[in-house]
Amino acid sequence: QVQLVESGGGLVQSGGSLRLSCESSVNIFTFYAMGWYRQGPAGQRELVGLLTNSGRTNYTDSVKGRFTISGDNAKNTVYLQMNNLQPEDTAVYYCNAKHRRVGAPDYWGQGTQVTVSS
């Protein structure tokens, strides 16, 4: 059973930084990619960024240059470093892992709240 456990959310002022962590219960090379989605107060869940097992990253435009995804294979953990946070980044952030098998469902963490005050 795959489990993804997030940590690191909280309350921060505009312009501040946070680092989210997502620890997997299995080796992260099990997955094709891992990353982060977020869901704001009134919106749909949207992709923040992904890190593939080949080391490639992609980010949604609104976070490019501010957010960075990285991985630690030895700790089976993926991180999301968030800098220059803005109120519009306020959301519940979900860790996501994509199975190697095409068509298999994604794995999700429980979510961690990030709140940015102006």
C-alpha cells in the first residue's frame, strides 16, 4: 500500500518562504513522476509542478521562478520549496505520484494547508 505523507504547511506573510515535504512509503523510483497540486478556496485542483524520475521538472506558469521541486531518493521524499509567496498561493497542497503503468490511478497525500497573509 502506497502512502504519501506531507508536512511543512503553515501560515506565512506575503514574500515569505515555506518548504513542503512529501515522504513516500515506497521507493520514489516506483513512480513515473512525483509532484504537487493545489486547491484554493473556490477553485479546482491544479498542477503546481512535477519532477519525473529522469530529473525533468515542469511548473505551472504562475509559480515559475518562485517554486522549486526536488527529490531525495535516499529518503524517498520530494520537496516543494516555495519562495516569494503571495496571497493567491493560499491553498491546500497535495502531494501526487504518478504510476509507471499507463492508465493506473494516481496516488495522493492527505493535503497540507498553506496560507499566505497580505
